[in-house]
Amino acid sequence: MASLNVRAAVVSITFLILVLGMWEMSAQAPEAETAMTEYERLMGGADQESRVPPPSKVIALAWEELSDPFYDAGANDKGIGIQLAYSIYRVLTGYLAAMAIALPIGFLIGMSPLMYKALNPYIQVLRPISPLAWMPLALFIIQDSDASAIFVIFICSIWPMLLNTAFGVANVREDWINVARTHELGPLRTALTVILPAAAPTILTGMRISIGIAWLVIVAAEMLVGGTGIGYYVWNEWNNLDLASVIFSILMIGVVGMVLDLILGRAQRLVEYKE
């Protein structure tokens, strides 16, 4: 296993070097074939063709940004750390609110066939709606862009957790529940000591899916509402035609998303059990 991990790391690093090398070579500006006119010299050069910045420029920018990630020079000039902090705050707030609603309702649906049949039609109608479709309504009712973004995260996070919780609870082995009844455990104690541990891996799977969706949606939501956050940062840098900053922020979005997934993946492994 250790040998496989080493070989995989070598292949991964080699692939990265090849991609960066090809990107660096393809992003270089060509040599000017004719002498610059006076107008071109005044405009800063002869090559006016737009091109993707090379990785060397992105790496230099990343070093500069990460050396002082929490600077605040005004409304439209904040460090990447501040922008990510705003986004993570919105994601976690909406995510935790969704968890507080989804887990109890998921338990109720999973333990009661009656409630499943009663609530399932509403779930199936609401679940496919794009989270961003709720944004205009949220802005009109809440009249606060920050709270509206949190509401959108709440909406997109609730369904995977609710459905996975209901599925996990409904598929707990019947003989385990019968043992709880034999010991005359009440419904609440049965739910906490028998059903919850048995359904925990499935519930954590839903929570892991939800956090990934929430992190995807917050970027688009912040592009719409503006102000602060990593989504706004991407859109603002695009408006400034700073593609190096756009690429850097895309990479930071990926890194934070990976960290969030790793945290919940670790939690999921902690509650797994072997029969």
C-alpha cells in the first residue's frame, strides 16, 4: 500500500509538472514582427491580444495574496482570507439551519410510513427546483442580500440530508428494533440509541453531499447579490479583466471545497461500522 501511494504521488506530481509546463509555454506572448508605432508604445505594447496568464503569474499573485490574506482596503479591496471567511460563514449558517430541520423531519419520515406518504409529494415537487431560482423571491421577502444568500444555502442543503436520513432510518434492521422493544425502550430512546447509530453512515453521506452542493451554490449566489464573498471576488476580478486573480480564486474555491469534504469524509469514517 505504501509503495502504491508513493507511485501515485510520483505520477500525480509528474502530471502536474507537464500540465504547468505546457500551460506556461502556450501562454507566452509571441514576439512582435514589426516595430511598435508611437500609439502602441503609449498604450503599453504592440500585443493587444487577450490571453490566459501563465502559471508563473498566477503563482506570483497567489504568493502575494496569501502573504496578507486578511487586509481590508475598502469595500472592493479585501484580502482573499476575508472573502473566503464571508463565504464559509454563509455556507455554515445555512447548512446548520438545514441540518436542524432536515434531520428531525428525516427521522419522522423514516420511522412513519404515514408521514412518508403525506410529505413525499411536497418533497418531490420542491427538491428539483434550482436553489438560485429562489433568490429573487428571497430578496423580495427578506430584503437583505446576505440573509437571502444564506436562505439559498439552506434550501440547497436540506434535501440530501433529509432524504438520506429518511432512507437510513427506514432501512435499519428490524431485528435491532425488535430487541429495543424487548427491552421496553421508548420511541425517543430507541431513536437515539439504536436507530441513530445504525443510520449514521447514511446520514453523514447526505451531509457530505449537502456541504458540497452548498459550496457550489454560494459562489453563484454571491455573484448575484454582490458585496462580499469569494463569488463576488471572482466576478469583481473578471470585471477588472484580471484573469490571474480569477484563476487564483478558482483554485482557492477548489481547495476550500476539498477541505470541507475531507472533514465530513473523516466524520463519516468515524461512524462506519462492520457487521
